Amino acid sequence: MAMLLLFCACSKDAEAEPQAPVTQETGEEAVLTISKTLVNPNATAEAQALYTRLLSVYGTIALSGVVADIDWNIREAENVHKWTGKWPVINVFDFINIHASKDVNPQGWLDYSDMTHVDQWHQLGGIVGAMWHWQVKANNGTNLTCSPGEKPGETSFDPSQVYVDGSAENKQALHDVDQVAGYLKKMQAKGIPVIWRPFHEAAGNTYEFEGGGAWFWWGAKGPDVYKKLWRWMYDRLVNHHKLNNLIWVWTSQTGDETWYPGDDVVDIVGRDNYAALMYPLMKEFNALTEQYPTKMITLAECGNGDEVKMSLWSKIWAQGSRWSWFMTWYDHAYNEGNSDEHQFAGPEWWTDAFDSGTVMDREAWKKVKSEK
Amino acid sequence: MKSEKIATAMKKLLICVICFISALRLFADERTILLGPKTIGPGWKDNILLEARHFEKAKAGDIITVYNDNAKRTAQAAFQDPKDWQGVAPEYGCFNVGGPFRMTLSDETLAKLRERGCYIGGHDYRILRVTLTPGEEFVEKIVWRGPAKQMKSDWSVSAELPAACFKTLKVGDGLVLHASRVEDGAAAKIMDFTWNVLEKATDGIPVGPTGCTYYINDDAPLLKLQLAGKDNPAALRIGGKGYRLDKVGIVSFIGQRSEDLTDVQRAPKEYKLQPGELFHGEKLFPNDWSGNLRLTAEPFQECTESDVLILHYELLKDGETPQMSFRENKGKWYDITGAKEPIWYRLDGNDVVLTFDNPQLLDHLKTSGLVITGLGFTLTRIELISAQ
């Protein structure tokens, strides 16, 4: 009995105390349980090869990543190169402004059908990522927004109608998804695999505090609708459009287990964190690893928060987080010359990351590609 | 003799009138009500309360001016109601800082300020002084009378104002945008003749029920107007969304600033934090429980169970039962130890030492940080002592 009490006390302490960093061994143990193949059985050889390579380094080193400045460029990657002399591995593009793409809108200001940046990034050995701040018509009939709600600038676009054939939402969603599918097909045709992260942060802060909720329309109707929505998109892109170059990344929010679309339609699980401190990040990484043992875990978005500066990457790694990759967020004001400091991750952070010996740049990744 | 008496009486009357007018004039000046410096740091966590007493004699139309420096280009400010931390009016909930900023009092805002004052908050600038100026010290001349422009929600509409409107415009003046049909979230954008924003502060000025005012704080906007040329029919463009622009005026300050600092409110002294210090200043925890201080998890990331937090304070003279508690910096502010009921530290004048040997406390501290609550004391310093 005494032994039992001692055991209980110890295990309780172990839960509460700072957890030990994930060691090389435990990292490898974790890797053993992770699925070796993509969920799409028809995945292209390029997509499967990319996934295999990600898995081969998982737990031992992280890949560096940035998001585009708003939509369709590599401006943030250029920042990193200017600061450190190195290019990040991953550049994530955002389909946020598809409505303003010149191929569908003569008055548009960008052209998603122009694959120059994507193609070059791929040719130079980088990984292409894509996400989608999917904007729909706001209630005022003119604005575009992702924010759900009843106000004029918000949208009451109903996600539960998206997968109802013939509904207004279904028609609009098909129009938009098919447009995006067109761009992804161009990438597929060029042999470019894409880390694809749609419908991110769906639960918002629903489980963070009382009164919290979804901040994107795709989460506005709760987990069941959301999961159907995810599968609807998966079906449309994979089965209808035969897009087999996608690696499907689902972004988890705190406490949103019931929102997980399922092991059969998700390849990698991500977490977005803008109060990215080393200790809570370590806890989140460990929790996600435990929760989704067959998936790699990634820090899909990160950066300084309003109140705290993101911990240096060297500290994050030392604390035990073993994210597959990280992706820092963009600062449009900085890129436009309207701010002196990068709001989310500046030169000091990136220099530390590359100096830590735990982060790959694009050149290092090219070596992995050539070896494996 | 009688005429001498009359003359003397007239003289006295004249002196009285002059004194009265002088007194009125003195009262009419721009008066300093708060003297800084007060640093409003990053992350919307700093603020200072403008005490209600300053507004006892104020009236609608009077103007609060916040002079500041050290503003980052991304700095923002707010005038917030202590009751709910919302802007005292929607247009004052969050706006860009580009030089001194102002609030024109309305009947509604004045009522709030008289009752409970207001916080000046935001991020990334430093308050030097705050003044209150009677509205009549500003005179307005309408320089553009339409035709009125309805600003659509897609920001596509703008009004063009010819250079002739701005002949008399000078540094210190304000452009008053008179608006009607103002919707929630209405914002104005003032652009130069090349369609670029006149300055950062003019990119999305919140528009109140009757409009908004943009003050010229330096020569740069005037130079842009000059560059447009004196005959340019579109030297300035005013756009935005969610309001109708009816007319535009220029307000000029015709008064003077009083140097009288009697009754001025002084910001607490600011100290530069020394290594290991998490707070150094004067943070009041009054008897109404309204005081609290939040510390983020950032400084605690590498703490161990051997570290301690030492809190220095001074007891209030009229304190009830001075006490302090430590809460999780999230959700419902549960006790930092995880206990359902808060643990209260009775204050006897000696420093409070918070040890980290409770694993849950340490975990909460490193995960989300700490909130200090309590009453009956002024917190003066917090030190984080590492066992190493």
C-alpha cells in the first residue's frame, strides 16, 4: 500500500513538474508510431517522397519556414536571407486573395495563375506550402471576410450548407475551391508537392475561456459541421480533382480534440502559437504527440505575441519541443517600410535559430533530398 | 465731486470687468491636467487613469490633448472607460498615434469622465503631458461644403479637395471631417494627391457620430499639400468607409497654454528595471479591490523550484485589512497554486516571499504567468531571485 501511495505521489508529481526534454531516444520512439505513408493512397511519388524525408529527420532537426507577405510572394523568405544569409526551407503561400487574381478578375492586383515564385522556390530546393484564409462575402454584400457573425463586416456564411448540394453556400464554395484546385493542379503538373493546410484554427478560442468561440466562419457551427466540411474539401480536391500532390495538415487549437477530422484524412497535425514561449510550447508539443501518436507534429504558425516575445528557437528546442517545422508569420508593415521592427520574428530570432544547429535551411534540406 | 465719484466707480467697474475677463481668459487656457512621463509599453498592458476631478467643470466640446514622444510607427492609443475597458466612445477605442492625439468631449463621454475618469492606454509610446482645453479656444472655418460623399464599405469612394481649401492651414490646426449616416466601424482615410495616405495616422481614422478631426502635427503633410500645387483641384483626398462626408473645416487654436501646475495629476515615478526586477514603481491596490498587476510567463520560463519572488510594498494609511493574493494569468484567475479558493497573504509591512516549490504553482507560472491582486497597499518592487 505504501508503495502504491508512493507511486501515486510520484506520478502526480511527474505530471505537474516540468517535463524532461524529449531525448533523441524518445524522439525516435515517437517516430516509430508515425504513419509512413500519406493518407491519400494515390499520392504522387513527389508528395510521398517529401513526407518520407520529413519523417526521416523528424525529432532530430526542424525545418525552417515562413509565410508569404499576405498572399503570393516570398518577401518574408527574402527578409530571412537578408538577415542571416540563409533561405528558409518552406515558403507557404496563402490563397486569401483569390478573388483578386487577374485570371478571374481583370481589376485584380495579383495573379495566382502565375507560378513563377512557386516554381522557382521548388526548383531551388525549397518546399512549397499553401494555406487559405478563405474569404467569403460579408453581410454588407461588398466586403470579403473570414470572420463569422451578424455585423455588416462579418459573414453569416453557413458552413453547414457548404456540403449541401445546390445550396447557395455550396455553389459559392465549389466556385472557390475549384479555383484553388486549378492553382494546385498547376503545381501538381510541375511535380511540386504541396504542404496543404486549409481550415486552420477552426475552434478559435472556444475552449480557452468562457465566451470564447471560433474566429473563422469554417468553425462557426462547431466540431461536427467542421469535420464534415474538412471531408467535403478532401473529397473535392482528392477524389474529384485528382489532386494527389497534397500533404494534408490539420491545425489544432487548445482543447479541440473533438474537431479532429480523422486519421484517414490528415497527414500532419499543427499548432499555431503567438505567445510562443518555450515552456508552454513544450507542453503543447508533448500533449499533441500523445494525442495524435501516428502523426508528425508541426508548429504551423508562430511569432511574438502582443505581450510576450517568442522564446529563442534554441531555447524552444532545448526545452524539448521537437516540431517538424516552424513557420513564422509575416509583418506587412515592416515589409512596407512602415515599421522598424519585425512584429513576429526578426533578425535576432532567426540568427539564433540557424546558429542553434537544430534548424535546417534550404541548402541543408537540398542535401537531405539528394541523400534520400 | 459727483462726476469724480462716477469716474472712480467707472474705473472700479472697468477694473472688475478686466479682472473678470482675465480670470475667464485664465480659465479658458489650455490647462495641464496630467504630467508625465508615463511609458505606455508594448502589448496594451500599460495605462494611466485621468482622474474624474479634472472634468468637474469641463463641458461638451472641450478637448483633451495627449502630448507624447517615443512613439513607434505602429503605436496605437485609446481612451478607455474604467468600467469595462471599452473606448469611452467607439471611435476612441483604438487609433493610431502620430504626434499629439486628442479627444473632443461629448455629453456622453463627459458624463463618463465626470463619474470615473478615463484611462489612456494603448502601446508603444510615452505620455509627456495631458491638457484640457475649452472648445471655444478653437475656431473653425468651413473650407469644403460638398457635394457630400457617401463612403462605401469597400473604401472605393473619396472626395477631392482643391488646394485652395488649405491656404491657411498650418501646423497645430486640425482638419474637421463633418460626417453623418455613420455606421459601426466607420473610418476615414486622408490621402495626398498621389493617393498615398497623408501620414500613417490618417490611414483609417475612426469616425464618431458627427465625424472626426485630424490634427497637423508637423510640416510633412503641409509639404505634401504644397507639392500638389496651388491650383491642384485634388490636392487632398478624403475617403474611407461607412459614413457620409458632408463638409470639411479647419480648426485653429487661438488660446494659450497655462503653465499653472496647481492641482495637476502627476504620473507615478518611472524606474528603469534592474536585472532581476520584474516591476519597480508605484502600483496602487486601493481598498475597492480594483488594483491588479499582471506578469506574463516570459520572465519565468527558466525558473526552477528553488527560485523565489520577493514583493516589496508600502501599506496604505487607511487600509482595511491589507492582503495580497497570486492568481493564474488566465481564465477566471484561480489561485496560482491551483487551489479553488484564493490564498491570502496578510500584509504586516514585511516583504512577501512567494516560493516556487509547489510544482503546480511553478507550472502555472511558466505556462501563463501571474496576476497579483489585493487591497490596502502600494506595490513598489518585484524581484525574481534565482537560486543560482
